[in-house]
Amino acid sequence: MDMKIVTLDFETHWDSDYSLAKMTTEAYVRDPRFEIHGCSIRWPDGRYEWSRSPDKLAGLIDSCACLAHHAHFDGLILSHHYGLKPAVWLDTLSMARLVLGNHLSVGLDSLSHHYGLAGKTVPYDEFKGRRWAELSFPVQQSLIEGGRHDVELTWDIFLRLLPHVPPAELRLIDLTIRMFTEPALVGDLDLLGRIWVDEAQRKHTLMNGVGVTMKELQSSIKFAELLRAEGIEPPVKPGKNGLIFAFAKTDPFMQEEILEHPDERVRALGEARLGVRSTIDQTRAERLGYMATRGPLPVYLAYCGAHTTRWSGGDKVNWQNFKRGGVIRTAIRSPEGYRIIKADKSQIECRFLNQLAGQHDIIERFRSKEDPYIEIASKAYRTLVRKPKEGDPDYDLMTQMRGTGKQLELSCGYGAGALTIQGTAARGTYGPPVKIDIDTALEWRDLYRSTHPRVVSFWHQAENMLHALAQRTRATWSCFEFRDGAVILPNGTRLLYPELEFENDTWTYKTRFGYRRIWGGFLVENLIQAVSRVDIGECMLRIKDLGYRIVLMEHDAIAVLTDEKTAEHDLAVILEEMRRPPAWCPDIPLDAEGSIGECYA
């Protein structure tokens, strides 16, 4: 980088109750108990300084890049407490996830050992519960020296990571950090409070309806006893640490035997169990509500948090999976005088899959803006399916049938089997729930595969490419390059498959959760999600370069904050960029849809 770089590391007061181990980063930094012991600074010329007045950075920081390890933390301190916003944010935590993979620990101490450097030396236990003035001189000196070592470590690790991070990805890291450190979205406190109360009342009603306690419904062992009292022996399934009861919402036992049981009490027990266990809306409303009392809502996203290099959620608020149409989204609002533009890429994975596989008939349907689900739905039901229209006497039936077509077109592209198709249909993921037997699911599986032969061939080609990965041979396939045991994506970043092995006719690779099985269809899923992520990342940077402020993104959608007076024009500009095909796949017909509102719903 040509820009001068200042490396920072804050050391702060903490105790048993007030710590990052028990609190979110946002809550910790904005808490009244917050206090810095000091800030370790490595200046661009290599000088080191320990400062208890970081506001001295004002002026210089406007023209410098700031480097930190976990820049969300240091950046929120700078912006919230000192009003400082550097020209560029650099973050070795984010860079390490991209370069080394998320199967490894990328804390500063772990990275130092990975690169053969001396580990951290900050004496955290020696200043636990003590303010700076309460520390002895030797402890203060140890803290200062530990801080010096940490910024030198951060700088050294940065230099090792930098050659492997494309410049565009550095810009995306900066954009990601600023969503958190320079928040703009506002929480509707009244609505968040009502959501919490409504959820509490709903759970209370569920418990009263079956005459059991919260503890009985939440405990798997006690819920099993309740079912046994009704003459039902609950089945078990493999879990992470042994066998567990099949009480998940998606388990066939709960869906088919409990929620559809002829005995009303059994059904009520099942509904109460799932209802009480579902705490996500209440927990999020509470967390966002407290956050809103402290100011605008910092959006924490973990750059490269997913294996496919997509972003993931973090800081105990997963902004990536707020329920579509859920009331929580309504409580996330724009500040006065502004609007939120929500722009979402349409069927992005399906388009990339069929384009890269060479399934040209499907691509032509997208290009001509035909309904992509009608044809396969008509074949599945052996009747003419129409796009449902309000007032049509067959509206409900057509909606259900088209939903099946949508499911088959969007969810079968990675080799879904009959059981998966059956379960997805029953959950109503793509439309109204549809109950089908296993024979019908098999027919639908074979229907997809017979009408998408190039996609099926793509899976088989991917199976062969697993050998290239394992043998670390160099090869080119589609828009991907395989070398040194990694897949090189179109933007130059790598998709890693560490310790890939073939044994007992099965491929496995190492993840942070242990070893995971992989096959051709699953590799295709990874690659399509990865190129979709490359595309949305490039799109975000183009939109940012046009002067727009991106305040949130989730998978293939972004939220832009804009002036209410120019919102209509801005939406048109943003959608044009969302529809622009990438240079590395120029013939793909992309599309997007968007909306303007005062809230994120």
C-alpha cells in the first residue's frame, strides 16, 4: 500500500462481570464503565508510543490507514469515544480468515505461533478489575511493553498476509469495519419493546395451555418424559457429543408424529415445545433494544466468516439471517430525512450454476425474463401450471404448484436427494407446504436431473476436480483455477480444502468443527456460493465508488442509506449496478429487485 499506516491496539479496563467474554463488543465499548488503560501506537516510521490520549491522532489519522487486529473493537473505541475515523481501516483478523481459512484460530496469539513469532505477553490477569491509577508501576510497564509487542506482531503479520490479499478485498474489509464503527441505522425502541412483550406473552400462553413449566418444555429429558406419559417413546439421533432426542423443528418425528398427532394434547405439547424453544425474536429484540438506547445500531459482520468467503454474523447479533418479513426488520429504521434502499440479486446462485454448467435453455429463460419455475412445475404435476394471479379461482393451487417448481429449480442444483426434497417441500421453504411421499420425491429428483443434464455433468466434473485438489496439481476448469491444493476464484482469492483425503470411497476435509464429507455436488455448491460472493463484493465496491453508503449486507442483498429526496433515482442507479454482469462472466443475465422504505422490512 502507498498510504502511511498507523498500527493501533487498545488495552482497556475489565473485570469478572464487565468483559468481552460476557458482553458484546458494542455493549462493552459503549458501557459507562469503559475506560482505556492506554493505546499502543506504531507510527508509520516505525516509532512506538504508548498514549493515554489517543485524540492526539486527530489530523494525522484523516490521511492515514489504521491497522489493528480485530478492528471492529479498536475502531468503535476511536469513533465512539474520540470521534476519529481514519481514511482506511486494515484488519489482520479479517485478512487471516481470507488467507489461512476459517478452520484455524486467527487470534493474534494463534497467528504469532502459526508464523513462528513470539506470542502475546500482555499480563491481563494482573490488571483484572483495576483502573490504570490502581496498577503498580511494574504492572504498568509490563502492560506498555506487552502493548508494544502486540502492535509489532500485528504489523509483522500484516506484512506476511498482505501479498495474498487482492486490493479489492482490502477495500471490502474497510467497508465491513465501517458498518460497525460508523453506525447509521436506528432502532425503534417502542416496537422492539412490544416484540419482547408479545413473545413473552406467547410463551406464557403456550405453557398455560398444556399445564407444564418452562423448564419441562426446554429440557429435552423432561420433554421426553412428558411424551412418555402420553405413551410415546421419542426417537434419538446422532449429535455432536453422542445421541440426542429428535426434537428439532426439522426432524420428521416432530413434524409428522407430534405436530400431526391425532391427540390434541400431544399436538399442543409439540407446539409449546417448539414455541418456547424459539427465543430468537425475543433475544434479538432485547439485544437490539439495549443497543438502540446507546445510539445507532452498529452492524457487525465477520468478513470471510464462512468457508466460501461469504460474510457471517457476529457479536451475538446475526444480521445475516433476520427472518424475511419478520417484525424485527420493521424495527430497524433509517434516521430522519433518509431512506433505506434494499437491493437484492434475483436467483443469483441458480443463474451462476446454469451459466457455468452450460445449461443454456435455463439461462435463456432468465434472459427472456420468462418465469423460470413454470415449466418444471408443469412437468412435476403433469398439468399446465400458470403464474398465479389475484382473483384467479385456482390461485391457491397455482401458488402451491409454482412453489414446487421454484423449489426444484433453486434447491436441486447441488444434487439434493429424495429425502431432502421431501423435507423441503413439507417445510414450505419455497411456497405453501406440500406433503409428498418418497416415491414422488424420487420422481421429482429424477425430473430435475433429466431436464438439467449439463448441471448433472457439472457435478461429475467437480468430482474429478477433487482429485486435482488432493494431488495439488494445477488445472483450469470453468472460471476456476486449481493449484497448490486450493481453488483460485475469479477475483484471485482462494477457497481452501485443508487435509483433503479420500478413504472408503469418501472425500473429507478439515473444518473448525472437525472433518466434513465432500462430493461433486457439494463442491459445486461451495463454488457457486463463492462466485456469488465475488460478484456481490465487486458490486458493493462499484456502488460505494458512486458515493453511496452501504450500511448492511446479507448474502446477495445490500442496504444503502440515502437522502429521501433522491431515493427513487438512487434505487435505479443501484439496481443497474446490481444487474451488471462481472467481467469474468460477461454473458450471464443478472437481475435484481429493490425497494425504498423508512425501515429495513
